Amino acid sequence: MTVAEEFDRLDYGPAPEDASAALAMLAAQQGPFGLFIGGRFRQVTGAETFATENPATGAVLARITQAGPAEVDAAVKAARRAQKGWAATRGHDRARVLYALARLIQKHARMLAVLETLDNGKPIREARDIDIPLAARHFYFHAGAAQLMEAELPGRVPLGVCGQIIPWNFPLLMLAWKIAPALAMGNAVVLKPAEFTPLSALCFAGLCGQAGVPPGVVNILTGDGRTGAALAAHPGIDKIAFTGSTAVGRQLREVTAGTGKALTLELGGKSPVIVFEDADLDSAVEGIVDGLWFNQGEVCCAGSRLIVQEGVAERFHDKLKARMETLRVGDPLDKAIDVGAIVDPSQRERIAGLVAGAAGEGGTVWHAPAALPEQGCYYSPTLITGLGQSSPLMQEEIFGPVLVSATFRTPAEAVALANDSRYGLAASIWSETIGVALDVAPQLAAGVVWINGANMFDAAAPFGGLRESGFGREGGWEGLWAYTKHAGPPLPKLRPLKAAVARSDPGDGIEAIDRTHKHFIGGRQARPDGGTVYPITAPDGRLIGEAARGNRKDIRNAVEAARKAQGGWAARPGHGRAQILYYIAENLSARAAAFADRIAALTGNTADAAQAEVAGSIDRLFTWAAWADKCDGRVKDVPIRGLALALRRPVGVIGALCPEEAPLLGLISCLGPALALGNSCVLVPSGVAPLAATDFIQVLETSDVPAGTVNIVTGPQAELAPHLAGHMDVDACWCFGAAPLSAVVEHAAAGNLKRSWVSHGRTRDWLSPAAEGADFRDAATEVQTVWVPWGA
Amino acid sequence: MKPATRHSVPATAAPVALALCDPVARNPGMALDLRWVAATQANTNAIERRCASLAGRRSVKKDAQAAWLLKAIALIDLTTLSGDDTPGRVRRLCAKARAPVRADLLAALGMGPIHVGAVCVYHEMVATAVAALAGTGIPVAAVSTGFPAGLSPMATRLAEIETSVAAGAAEIDIVISRRHVLLGDWQALYDEVRAFRAACGAAHMKAILATGELGTLRNVARASLVAMMAGADFIKTSTGKEPVNATLPVSLVMARAIRDYHAATGHRVGFKPAGGISTAKDALNWMVLMREELGRRWLEPDLFRFGASSLLGDIERQLEHHVTGHYSAKYRHPMG
């Protein structure tokens, strides 16, 4: 076209990024890329290999080695060998290495950006302006974390060897999110990039030596799901960190159950975008572009579910469609492309398959008219309106450039619709009324909330999900907890309190007037659903009484009551919750002698020990009453004009299998943090010695505890554990019971990916500070990051 | 680069003579709709974010860039608004307006003659400019209504418009009373602009909002709407005399107001950013903004102008670079 013609048309014309250097680098590779183990690339003779392709053209970019079990083993061993020395270095020495990695990423920014676009299909603009700078930023932030670790995280030590499995949507950025905090805290890693997108990770591996990463501290294994499975199953791994699909996250929860491996999961989402009628609608439209038509919608936190106020919905959809008409879809290497190629034909088929279902569900499908390239793997930006909540398109993660839309009438209805999802990763709120936006934000089941914005990320701000979007946080000080543990020797092994064999003659411990010990559900004493009791004996076999034998329906009723109570309890200010905890302590103190007698009878402990347990319980209630109004969040220094707030929010409904060996103090140690931090709870007390807990019901009844916030279901823990841990409306399950229960709980927790916190057959001195520390606070709260940008 | 051969390929695509096939009817205005004004929002942070990503989202390179820069020249209101303006200075400017690019460069680019969008002066220079531009089709725009502060008596301001129109100005750049915006007195603003528009008669009216003195983007959005309701043919950011003049965020807000007004009434209103736009890169950014937010139609001089004095010089240097492959120098291009 001539300049004169261009003068009339004023089209953008092609603006291709130069990929020749990256392609030359790939072409120079002789044979398949090797595996990065122990600080060098290793070719594996006879290994299976596979191709990685450019989704924009279908061209093969390179051949990649499939790491098998032997290579996984070699990498884990290399990491194990290197980890001790790495952990022993000064924080400053690790900081220098991480700083060098940040600089090297910046120096090779163009190569990395082009590789990312070639391998993944994402627009070069996004790789260049977002992925690579954020990856470098992550290493800078964590260089600082390493530098400050000794001073700011006293008593924390590295976990050891971390297995890290990352997805194909942000290959280098997810690598940075995994490797930077792990290395900063003194761990060694074995990382597996996604099989679709291994190139930037291999390029990064090549930079590690130059940055001074000791051999073996970073190992990179390419391969498909089999490699990931072998890594997760390897006994030499201390922790698995995974970002990817909810289905695979669930598998990882199951295969690691009971092994003692730490696990963090960052999974899928169906994140809502709530647009109020008083929003700047044009900016909200642009927010959707940033939120959903970013990386082709292949983003775990993509704002893929529009919830717009009914009165402006039509206007908003019109504006949205007008904007969608200007989206440019095409060659991801073109600098003026908004939406690039879908990562793989299989993914495009999946998107198309889901969208095909829309018409049958009453949905209206609108595709942006953008011309698609004739070859390559592309999908048009799409808006679907008119679907009911029950449509799979409203519920399932599509992981493509497809937006679904619903309308609401009131803020309460917006919250209800937003939370009508199994996921809980992110959310956007658009409103010019600060009171509305800040009211709605903490009501949303979302680990990250953006007010009048979308997809804001920074290494200083924690990121992660609720519900089936996973658990654990990445970024900020909070993210460092996921790569450290308490210093000191492991907790002592639990010596389980065993039920004695009942003697045939009734002992003198039995009550003068026969007592019926019931459950405590919804603020009332409840008879066991099964209509059965079980005998409770002293250690010498004397029968002391009978306790209700709970079953799955009792658990169901208790969870229902807990769910009903939780919102109201969480809405009380911390001061109000503290008052209740103090009142419980007051009433317990008034009956201290009776409780001491009961504990002595149940446990056979000395009177002094029993009295100490009661005194410790009162002390613990004071501790948590103290914390109720002091569990502040943090304000994050993020590079926006505004704030990112890391709020501490209650987890929700906590189910706890309380320690067998401390019948009262163990129960109080679970109840205290749960209640103080705004949760409701279902407590399964010591199965062998539940009568201290059932006595405690009377204390609860006289302490103004709102009905349903504390529920107690008695029975043998092994019988109740699967029902409690498997209940889909329980948000977290704690287990301090017998060793085998930990595996049971972690396994059952995979169902709704509830947070599980289990003791693996170890115990703690329940009278010591270890039984009321930060572990309990963290288990009872979720970090929710709320981004509040501003501007007059 | 070899300009001699680059343009030897015969034209295949038909020229898009948009301005001719789709003429803009003048905006008659409408009754003041206070509900609409009150419902208008502008979120500063999100708007800044959009502007920050815009330049990165669109890129115009090579021949397309040359064409866009030539178009930018056709969109310039070549301006002199100095206390020391004289007829000689204005005539020199008008000569530059008629021939803004060296003929050899145009020939190398395969382009016919082009001229700027208009020449913009104070009233006292209108007659000189009209005479100097006779027969060229280049309109003369006069800044008016007590420019730049707009605080002269209303009768004086109206008379100033009429006098400039009588002197041959085809376009009148009026300034609004900022206090009406700052006090939220939309009725007063509407009445003022309506009166200016009536005084303009057949001359097109550009309403200068002086956005640098309006305090918030929300005020800019609301003032834009009211000016259009009152019958502005163009809305314009700045006089060039405020501490902050044309910025991309302000321009984005005004462009979106124009889009909303068009969607609601069917009337197309033009946009003129003015002040501080001095580089070819700036010009491309603004044109991309217009193309993205309002579409191709808003890149013609009847709907888009740059108020600028030094922009042309930078574009000339860029064009020479495009033709020769070497960076140019200011003295290689005749001054205006």
C-alpha cells in the first residue's frame, strides 16, 4: 500500500517484534533440550522427548526431554545435597544471588519476552510489559526478603526441598513466584514447567550459574503430568507448591495426604466483576478488557463473570460490545495485538465446546467481529448474556476469552451472586461510592479484590485463593510463611490416650444421679441422632459415664448451625468477641474445681496436673480474647497510587478434632482462635475423655455465646473424622487426634479443597506457648488482599 | 530506504474519502439534561491506567507511520497567540500553513500537496490571516470571549465573537467560565455556551474547557457534556495558558463524552486537544486514542484538530528521517 493510500485508511499496519535472536538460539540447540539437574544440563540417553510448538503457527520450536522417575530422583537428590549449604548461607549471600537473577532477567528481557510469546501465544506487548517486569520485580522483592530474613523472621527456617509445578499461562512469571520466595528462605527447588511452555524456564536455568545459584539449589525438569506426579510422590520432597487446575490440585491433595509434605495450591477461578450503576462505566469496560481479554482469558484470576446492576446492564453491554469490536486478535508477535493465540488446539476445542452449550441454556452468544488469522489457534472474544446461574458456563472455569454476564438489583444480591461459586480467587468491584465498594469487598469469597481496577499484581501483595481456588499465599511477608517452618526439633510424638477396657463392676466415679451427656448444636443440647451412647472410662477401667455417640447426621446438623451463625459472629467487632471469650473464662473459673476433678478422673492425672490444665484453659481463653481485636492486617507498599490492604478474615466454619490427651485444654486451644478471629466451629472433643467437653457445654450456655458459633459433637474421633473432613460446607479442618486420622482428614479435605491442618501423630505441650502461637492464628484466618487505587 | 522505488506499486485499495461521503451535520445541541450530567462519572485511576497502556497497545510503524504523521499535519490548527504577533509574523505562519512540508519530501512519499487544518490567531490578526489564506480553503480560527480567562463582561465577549466572525473567522474558539463548573452551576454554563453559539452564527464553535483549571476528571466529563448540550461543534481541552494543558487522561474523558453524546443524540462533536503537544510521538498517541475510542471518522479535520505551534517542526523532521533513513535537523525545514 502506498503512503497516500495509508493516509486515507489510517490502519495500524504490521508492527512485528523481531524474533530472530530467539529463533536462532533455539536453532542452535543440538537435539532436545536436556534437564537442568545439579547445576548443569543433562542429556538423558534414550529418554522420551516431545515437541513444544508455537500455537500461532503450529511450528515446532524445540524438542524437550520427558523427565522420568530416575531423573526426578536425581534432581531431588541434587536438591537435597545442595539445600543444607544454601540454608546455611547468610541472608545477604542469598540476597545477592536473587538480585543477580533479577538483573539477569532484565538484561535478557527481550529474549525472554519473545520466547514466552513464541511458546505460549500471548501478545508480545503483555510478555514485554507485564510478565517479564513482574518476574524481575519478584526476584527483587525476594532479594530483600532474603536480606531481612534473620532480622524479621526470627525462629523461622527453610522447609527443605520444594517440588514446584507451574502452568503454561505465565511460564516465567509463575516460575518467579515459585523460585524467588523458596530460594530467599533457603530452600532448594525442583521445578517442573508446563509441557506446553518449557522454553523460558530452560532459558532461566541457563542464567542460574551466572547469577551464582549453587549447583542443585535450582533444578528444572521438563515433562508432562507424569513428571509432576513422580515429583509429588517422591519421598525426598518436603513441600509441593502447585499452580494449575483445580482437578490436578485435588489429586495432589489426595496423593500427599498423610505424608507430612506441606502443600500450597493456587488453582482455578470464575472471578466476578461487579459493576454498580454509579460506576464509571467506560472504565469498567476497560477493566474487563484488562481482566478477561488479557492473555486470551487464560488467567486463573480472569474476571470472567460480569455481574452488572440491572438498570445499567443494557447500556453496559452496548459499551462492552463496542469496545470488543476494537480488540485486535492475531499474530502475538505483532506489538499492536490485544488477543493472541490460544495455547494449544486442545484448549481451543475445550472453549468452543463449552460455548456451544450456551444456546441450549437460553444464552445469547456474541462474538467480537475481529478477523482471525487463517491459520493458528485463535478464538474470538465472546460475550454471553441471558444464562441462568445453573449453566455450566456460569459455574465452570472456561480459561478462554469468554465473558458471561448476569444482573443484580441490590448490593446484597450482587454479593450473593458473586459468592455463588465453588471458586474464590479474585473479584473486581466498580463503584464511585467508596462506602459501597469497601462494604462489598470483605463480603466476597475472594482472596484478592480489586476496587475500580483489575489484575493488579505485585510481589509485595499476597495473592491466592479461597474455596476450590486453593490455599496458601504467594507474595508479601505472608507468602514467606509458605516456605518456612518453626526452628527447633520436631514436635514430640503423640502418646495416644487409649480408652481403658471397662470393668464389669460400676465404679464409684459414676454420677450420683444419672446424667445424659449430649451434643451441643445450634445453642442447644441435642440427643445423638443415632440414639446411642458409648461408655467413658477412667484409665483404670472404671465407668465414669456415657457420652453421645455422634454420627454423620449429627455432624451435618452441627455444620448447618455453624454456617448459620458464622456471618453474624464475624460481623461483631473484635472487642465484642473478646467480651464473650472473657465471659467464658469467667464462668469456667467459677467451676474450676469441678473441672479439675473431672479431668483427673478422666485422665488419671494428678490433682495438680488437672488443676494446671484448668488454669491453662482460662489463660488460653484470655490469650485469644486478647487477640480478638489485635489480629490486624497489613498495608502493602505496592507500586500504585493507593493501597493494597492484606486483611485477616475468618476462614469460616472450622471443624476440629481436638487432642485426646488434654480433654479441656485441647478443646479450648481450638475453640479460642476459632472464636476470637470470627469463625464458628464444630468441635469433636477427645473421644476417650469427652466428659470435660460436655461439662463445658454448661459454661458455654451461661456465657452469652451466640447459638451455633460453638458446636460440640462427641464420639470416637475415627468415626467422625471422615464426615467432618468430608463435609463440603466446612472451610477448614484441624486434626490433633491419633496419627492415622491426619491422612483421613487430608484425604477427605480434597473434596472441597478445605484447608486442613493436621498433626501427623505429633503433639505439643498444650500448656506451652506453642499451643497458642501464630500457627493457630494463621489457621483461623485467610488473608484477603484488597487493592484500593485512588485519584481525585 | 529507496523512496524512488518504494511507491511504484500501483494502488489497489480505493481511497477512503470519509469526509466527503459522510459529512458532519452541525450539532444543534439539546435541552440541558441535568440527570445525565449528574450520573456522569470518571474514575481517575482507571483512566490513567487506560492511557498508560494505550501507547503500548498500538504501534504505527514504517509507511503507516509516515501516513499517520502526514494526517497529523492536516489536523493541526497552526497557532500563534502571542502578545507580540504582527501581520508579518502571521503572514509567515500562513505561508507555512499552506505548505507545511517540503515539496521534495512529499514527492518522495508519493503524496500530493497537503495543508494544515486551520490557522488560529487572536482577533486582531484575523483579517491578516484571512487575506493570507485566500483561495486555499484553510479556515481561520479566532480565540475569543476574553481568551484565555474569559472574565470580561458578557456583552463584550459576545461582541468579540461577532466582530471576529465579521472579520472572516470561520471558527471561533470560546472559553467557558470555569467558576460555573467549579460551583456545579451547570445551568449557568449551559446558558453561557448557548449564547456564544448563537453569536457564532455560521462560524463553527470550539468550546475550550480549560481542563487544567477544572480540578477533577469528573468535572471535565460533566463540563464536556454540558458544552455539547449547549451546541458546541468542538470541545477543546485548553487555552495553552493554563498550568496543565492537554493530557491524555483529560482527552480520554472528553472523547468518551463525545461518544456518549453521539450515541444518545446521533450528533458528532469534534475534539481539539491543545497545549503541550509538541512531538510526533505525542501526535500519534492522540490519534491512536481517537481511533480506539471514537473510530476512524474522528481522524478527519472536521472532527479532530491539534492546537499546536511547535508540533509541525518535529513531524517534518520525522518525515525526512522516514524518507532518507537519517535523522534530520530543524534548520532543514522552513520555519513558520
